[in-house]
Amino acid sequence: YYQRFISKFKDSDWTQKAFLELVDCCYNLNKFKLAERTAERFFSAYRGAAFEDQIHHILGWVYYKEGSLQKAIKEFEWVAQNSKDVDLKINSLCRVGDILSEEGRIDEAMEQYNVVLKEYPDSLYAEYAQTQLGIYLLGKKDYEAAILALRTVLENFPQSFLLDKVHFNLALAYFEKRDFKQALDEIDTLLASFASSSLREKALLQKAVLLYNL
């Protein structure tokens, strides 16, 4: 229906919206090449028009799913630099950080999250950026900094949907510092407060290790 609309009503005020929906449909159907071709048709016809940033964002996901990570980064960076939609900009910054971390470029990933925390501290994505920052500091074996970053999430975002992840990684950081009692407190908090957490089995195993060490 979107394809037919675009072909039949090229001058309609709704045609740009139809392009956006068509690209999104192609992405959700895993028709990635068709999504790319449709996006390129839009860009050639409506450069600088409404929905351009949203189509670039979807195209970033298309390239990510295809495994073309550099192309995905380029699309998300375009959105972060050009979109007037603040939430879309911040989401794109986080996506760049996530992809960079997948490539092992941890320092560059951390820079993206720091931009979010510095420029958009009150955004919905700040808690995610702060959590990711703590996890990457843990991976770099900077345990004190990791603990500080993760405890900031607990203090600033007490209702965060990421708190089970925060407590689990705090436990890992305290374990590496050989503060087994504090690590156990974090695990017990996770188990008591997040019964349906996907980390529950790992937390139980970690608790066994901590009890052994204690």
C-alpha cells in the first residue's frame, strides 16, 4: 500500500511520511536491500525534508543488522549531528557508543556516553549512558571509577529499569577489590528486589562464589 501510494501520489503532502513507513516496514521484514534503495530514493527526492533524520536512523539499524558497522556508525552520527529531535540525537549517540564498544573501541565508546551525560544529563538516556560508562570502566579494570559511576546511577536514577544490571556489576567490581561482603550485599539486593531479572541465575552463581570466599 505504501509503494502504491508513493507511485500514485508523488506530489501529496503525505508522500514523505509514506516513504518513512515503507523504509520501516522493509527493516522490520528484514528486507534490508529494499530498505536501502527506498531510503536512497527518498534522499534524492527530498533532501533536507521532514523525516530525513528518522530515515537515517532506521538506515543505521539496517546497516547494523547487515553487519556493516562503519556504515551504521556513519548514519547514527549523521542523526546525532543534524537532527532537531533531541531524543533521536541522544539515542543515536548511544548507538554509536554501543557499536564502538562491540568493535573493542572502548575509549571512543566512553566518549559518546560522556557527551550524553555532559550535554543531556536530564534525558531518558542518561541513566543508560551512566550505566554503560560504569561497565566499561569495570572492563578496563578501573574498579574505583567503575564503582563511582555505577553508584551514581543508584543515587541519580533510583527508579531506573537498569538497577539489576547496576547491582550485578557493582558486585563484580567489589569482588575484584576483594571486598566480598560489599559484593554480597549488592547480589542480595539484586536477588531480593528483582525476582524476574535476566541476571538472576548469574547472581546466584556469583553469590555462591562470594560465600565461598567469605
